Amino acid sequence: MAAAAAARAVSVGSGLRGLPRTLPLVVILGATGTGKSTLALQLGQRLGGEIVSADSMQVYEGLDIITNKVTAQEQRMCQHHMISFVDPLVTNYTVVDFRNKATALIHIEDIFARDKIPIVVGGTNYYIESLLWKVLVNTKPQEMGTEKVIDRKVELEKEDGHALHKRLSQVDPEMAAKLHPHDKRKVARSLQVFEETGISHSEFLHRQHAEEGGGPLGGPLKFPNLCILWLHADQTVLDERLDKRVDDMLAAGLLDELRDFHRRYNQKKVAENSQDYQHGIFQSIGFKEFHEYLVTEGKCTPETSNQLLKKGIESLKQVTKRYARKQNRWVKNRFLSRPGPRVPPVYGLEVSDVSKWEECVLEPALEIVQSFIQGHQPAAAPVKMPCNETENRRSHHMCDLCDRIIIGDREWAAHIKSKSHLHRLKKRRRLDSDAVTTIESPSISSDHEKELKEKGSLGQNEKELESSV
């Protein structure tokens, strides 16, 4: 407990009164399955810290297995915040609501005030960003815990995507140029900002970037002493680990959890054809993948039900691995590939070999955090990636083939090399080749075809006569 004693010795609990704060805000990043919760719990116990979950699905009550919540026993071992406090039927809980609650006095600021270290564990990319940077725009305050409040963004999302995008292009052409008409959620959000504030979304962002400490990635950092740890693993190893984790979830009672949640919260919606897998806890990875299995269970043959179950399991494994890759891309793009003057350093920890957890993960993590507590540079070097200073990060590209708008030179270069783009390109070339062949060899008219058949028959008859003579 020497680290905890050191933390208390150098902490400045009066940070809330405007004095400098020494204790760091620890942030643990990484793809799902890399052990973020495990490391957070260990650091919390050893350093006297408290854990703040930054997971958009763990805020809801229910689906504890599929959202990979820490157990009740683990929560007793170290204080956890922002877990299981929103009713599952609330679908209008937003990142703004999360940000406001997580950074309020009862959470991060209160943890600092009690001379403890807040340990943020993510999770969800934009939830983490909302805690670290000034990147969100406040609109009309909403009353939480009820669905009676009309959420303008939800109302807008019910409209046609192209009509929404056209409306946005009239009031905020700069933001409209960055968003695809199919991205209804972001288009609706930008329209909501304009409608409820009278100021365009892009103008809000320009103002944030122009603030002292702001930059191209957003407004100023909220906490000056950020200690960011990134857990990363070999992709093949991580894929195998994620497949096993799904199997472990099934063994832990995942199907019973899904059945119970479906019966209590989703069965009626399905019967009314009003189910919504785009909002709230219903969008959790692992729930919608079992939709067919849940709605047909007991109504089809055991063989069909078993096939749908296998399909759901395989789908869950695939979407989980895709999500893990997305999380790592975000870390690289947000922190590593585009380091600006206000982007904090990130310290990488290799977690491929769990048998070496103590020496390769826990001990280095403790040393890094203790360095921040003591106010000096860690011995470990932060992760760095090559950065092209001349690249245009906001360039606008339209891929007609994939019907997507791509923002940024790097993103465009990655897109045109992606499997999905190359697959569509190959398909288009094949269709074009078939079309050229058809033009060069036009189809034979029905009359001409009849004439050729008659001639063929005549020729055949003549050959038969010759052979008979």
C-alpha cells in the first residue's frame, strides 16, 4: 500500500477550490477483451482509487452478462460508478446526460475531493471523449427517467434521411458536407443543435476549437493531469480470446438472461412491430443478434431453433471482433496518429500473454501511475505512430460505389483498400465486362432465331437423306 500512501501524501484535495491538482485522472483504453476492468480493479485496490465506467450499455439495468459488467463482489472490492442506474425502457439517454452525471460533484470531482484517484474505464469511444475534452454541445435540458419527454433528436430520426440531410445543408452546409444522408443519427443531432440553440453545430465546434487549449480535435482538455493507459494485444490472440469469451458467457447463463430480458422488455414491442435496436440498451451487442432465435423459440422445430441459435452465436462472435477493431482504430486515430499540442501521451501495455500479466501489465501500470502521482515523467516511453503533417484531415470524399462519404485523407486511403470497397469494385468491373460483351454480341431477335432453327432443321434433314442413300 505504499503507492496509496504516496498518493495521499501528494494529493491536493482542494483542487475544486481552484488550486492545482496533483492526483491524475487515470484512463484505461483498449478493445473489448483486453482486461481493462481487471486492471482498473487492481489499480483501484492498490492506489485507493474509484472506478468510473464509460460504457454506454453498462449504464442500463439488466443484461449484465452480455454487457460484461463487473460482478457485485468486484464492486464491493472497489467503488464503481455509472453502472446500472438507467431504466432499460429509457431510450433517450444520451452522451450529454452521461457527461453531466459523470463529471458532476458526486462522481469525478467528488472522487478528487476525497483525495482518491478516479479511474475511467472505457468502453464507448464518445463517452470517453466527453469526459476528457470539451466536445459536446448542450441543448435543452431533459428530465431523465421518463419517456414522456419529447426528444427532438428521436423525433427527427423518424423522418426520411435524405430530407433531413437536405434540411441540414440549408442551415449548416459545412456539417452537411461531412455527414452522409444515411447517417440519420448524426444528421438529426446537428439539426437538433440548430433548432434548439439557433446556432449551427459547426459554429459551436469552431468556437470550442478556438478556446484556449483547444485544437483541431476538439475543445480544451478538462483535466490537466491525464494518465492514459492503452491495453493492446496481437489481433489473432485477441480474436481467439473474444470467441472464448462468448463461449464463457453462454456457460454463465447468457441465454437465460436474453430470454428473461426479451420477455420483460421486448416481446410486446416485437408483437406490435415497434422493436427498436437502434436506441438504448436494445442496441447492445449480443441482444439483437439473437432476435430470430428469441422470437421463434417454441414456435418452430428444435432443429430450426438450434440453427438460429448457432447463427446468433456466430453473429455475436463476428460483431464483437469487428467492434474490437473499431475501438483500436479510434485509439490510433484520436491519440496516436494525430498528436496535437493538447493530445495527452498514451502508454501502451501488451496483454497478449495473460500468464505474464503481473510483469507486463500490472507492474508497469503501477509505475506509470505512481510517476504521475509524484509529478515526474514516467520511465516508460509513450506510444508514438508516424504522423503526416501535410495530410488533410477534413478533406471530403464521396465513394459512389459504396454510397459513402469519407472525411480525411487517411480515411479515404484506408477505404479504397478495404475489403468491402474492393469487393464492390470487382463486382462493378464484372458487370461492366458483361455489359460490353452483350453490346459486342447483341441478342438475336425471335424471328431471326426462328429462321435459323428452321435452316438448322432443314440442314439436318438433308444430312439424314444423304446418309440413307
